[in-house]
Amino acid sequence: MAADEVRVAIKLGFSSGDITLIATAISELARNILSYARQGEILLRTVDGSNRTGILIVASDEGPGISDIRQALRDGFSTSGSLGMGLPGVRRLMDEFEITSEPMHGTTVKVKKWKQ
Amino acid sequence: MEVPILKQGSYLIATVQGALTDADLLELRAALLERVVRMRSQGVILDLTALDVMDSFASRTIREIADMIRLRGAATVIVGIQPEVAFAMVQLGLTLEEVTTALDLEEGLAYLNQKSKEARI
Amino acid sequence: MVRKRNEDVVVFTQNTTIEATESNQTAPRLLRELVAHLRQNRTPLREEWVRRITEAQLLTAMSKPEIFAEATSVYDSYVVALETGTFEALQNYARSLSERIIPRGVETHEVIGIVLLLRDVLARSLFAKYQGNFEELNRILDAYEPAANRIANTVAVGFVQERERIIRQQQEAIRELSTPVLPVRERLLILPIIGVMDPQRARQLTEQLLHGIRTNRAKVVVIDTTGVAAMDGTVANHLVLTVQASRLLGATVIVTGLSPEIAQTLVTIGVDLNKMNTAGDLQGGIEQAERLLGYKVIPIAEAS
């Protein structure tokens, strides 16, 4: 499934633990798009910080959008297996998380993971 | 990728061979349930050693499998979750709290044997 | 940054031949002349160099004979590098030198200092030799300077790389030492945490514990936090995640020695303490673990 993406991460030198986190986040983002917008795209790219390298994942769709982002991001790590949008989970898997959404026009989620 | 299901005594062993699509998971759920009923199995072991990504759908389906099997009076043990996968799962909030887990196939079988021994007493 | 530096080094080490700065045939002749000059004056130039090193108070961790011995080796490798245009031997020497002197506390500025001093000493000797012939001096400096700069660069980079390698190695060792995973009994692991927990260390700990559970086939783990005074929310949450992840591998975790502060943090971030196995101290934790594993410890007197 996310084999190509994972190869990018391996090439960047991420640890196996981080690669699993990245692959899981990609899977979860793809699932979000499928269940809420039907179609969209996921782009991967390497990013260079001041003294580190990382991976940037941009998941965007033109679906219905999210009217209450705060609600969608509400954290609930003690409620096991919360099956809402999975976005809080993705946020925890990655180092940086950014979301923009416009009702009726779609959603874009940008996440980054830096190499340790 | 289809998941082979092996019958071993009164137990069923399903060994995941690699990445699973949603359709594979649903098929596995149907196949396991059908067999538990048909073969009157007392326990099911789901071996996830070869799985390297587990997302919310997979986790939910596995929990459903365990719940449904319990309703048939049988027990389910999930074995072989890799350390990296386990950590990614809990970060996503997928803790499979109601499901029994064990290190590997051997441990899973030991758990089921123990359980059926207790049931006989 | 580091990768970039490595690339630079590759350029230096791959048998780079010194390019003639002027596209005439005089450059090889000048280099030969230069090499001959350095060979001829090996003793006084070495001595002058060592004198300048001592004067500048560099390499103070080393004795005078040691400095002289190393200086001789560097000097000879230096001349070879000039003569052959290959830097491999010098690079290897710089690395082994670094390996020897880093444990003795020699700093980066000292190493850069001594190679720059050597460059100065040699340049001055060239001034002295060619002071009568300004044009010839210019030509010989044209040949000498780029080579000397590359040599200085090679030695300094070699040192810094070696230092970085050692630092990485030490960090690794410290990290592993700081969170030992101890198999105390079949299927029982103890993980004493001592000192400050930061997110980096917490991650390390999780990784080591989860793999430790696999390799030791552990069924019960006692995490003892007696040595940790406080944890922030992030780290405390990480601890909870570790407990949950361990369970996914089939192991039960017992957390012992939680300070009131940490307990407070756990409650604040909303952890259901009923779902976490805890014991007041390590001893209580081990007793609980033994019960879970089906052991019963009784005094020998009672047993017999």
C-alpha cells in the first residue's frame, strides 16, 4: 500500500520505528480522504530544516470540508480506539501538524516528521 | 492477500501473510466466523507477525472479530504484533483493550490451553 | 550539515591530484623544487614548527617528545601529499592521530592551530629562500598555497569527523546505560528509570523495552520510577502509551515507585489509574509480578 512512501522514508534514514509511524499516518490520512471526500491526493516530499531533514506529507481533497476543526482534533488518548476522524491520532504520530479546511471546498492536512 | 486459516484441534489459526486491504479484512472476518460456527472451535489465534502497518480500520475489524467470536462462546488471542506496530497503534489510540494479546503463536496456544483447562474444572 | 561535509571530504580524498594553477609546465617543476626544499630542511623546519606549537600553547596535553614524534609524522605525510598529490595517506594518518589524541582532550582549535602553524612555517621558509627572486617566489607560492590549504583542510576535517564519531558513540552508550532492561527471572523484566526523563529518553526507553519484551519473551515488566522526581505531561503520557503497547505484545506492566508529583501529572492528563497496575515500591511490584507468573516465594525453613 504505502510501499513507495516507505521507500522514501527509508532513503532518508528514518528508524524502523519512525517508518512504521509514518506509514500508519499515511494510511490513516488516506482513510480519512476515502471516507469523507471519496477522492483526493497524498503528496510526499523531503524537507530540509536548519539542521535536520524530514518528510512532508500533504493530504488534500475537495470534499465537504470540516466545519469544526477544533472538534475534529479533540484529543482523546484515554478513550481507546476512538474512531472519529483519526486526525488527533495522526497528529500524535507526527512531529508537526497543520490543517486547513473550508466547508464545501475541501481539506488539506500537512504533516511533518523530522529525522531523529 | 488472502489469509489462510488452519484448523488445529479445536482451535483455528489465521496467519496474516502481509499487508491487508480493507476487503481482505472483511473477508477474514466472514471466513473466521463461518468456520468457528461450522467447526465448533473453542479458540481462534490471529497471528499478525507479518503485519507492518495497522490503522484504525484494521484495528476496529480485529476487535469486531474478537467480539463476534466471543458471542459464539469461543476465545480469540491476537499474537505477534511487532514492537513498532504496537507503538504506532497506541499513539493512534488503538489499544485493543478488550482483546487478549500474546507474544507469539506458542504463547497464544498456551493461553487457549490454559483457558480450556480452567473451563473443564 | 554533516552529510554535506562528508561530500566535501570525498572530493578531497579520491586521489585528487593537485591541479596546476597556471596551465604551464612549470608547476610540476616548482612542486618538485618545493618538495626537495622541504626534504632538505626537514630537521630545522620541524624544530621550528614544534617551537611555534609550544609557544602558542597548543597540544598542552602532550609531552614534548610526543609532540615532536607526531609533528615528524605529520611533516613527512605532508611532504608526501605535496609530492604525489594524493591525500589518502595523510587522511588516514589524520584519522589515527585523532583517535590517539582525542581521548587525551585535544581540542579542535588545537589541531587546526597546528596545521595552520605548519603552513606558516613552511611559507616563511619559502620567503627566506626566494627573497632574491620575487617572480619565482610568486610562482612557487601559487603552487604551494592551494596544496597547503587542502592539506590543512584534510587534517582538520579528519579530526572533526573522528570527534563526531566518538561523540555519537558515547551518546549511544550513555543512552543504553541510562535505561537498562534487566531480565531478573524467566519472563520477568525490570526497568529502573533514574534521572531526568525527557521526550528523547522516553522514546528510547519505549523502544528498548518493547524489543526487550520480544527478545526475553517477557510476560511481566516492572517499571520502577523511584529515581524520577517529576515528569511533564508529554513524558507521562508516553509512559502510559508504553504500558499499553507492552500489553499489545502480550506483557503486563506494573509501575512502581510513582512519586506524588508524577501521580498528580498522570491524573491531570486523564489517565485512568484503575487500568494501570501499580505498586508502592519495587519490592511490592516484584511480588505482584511473581504472583502473576505463578511463583510463590517462601522461606527455606518453611519449605522444608
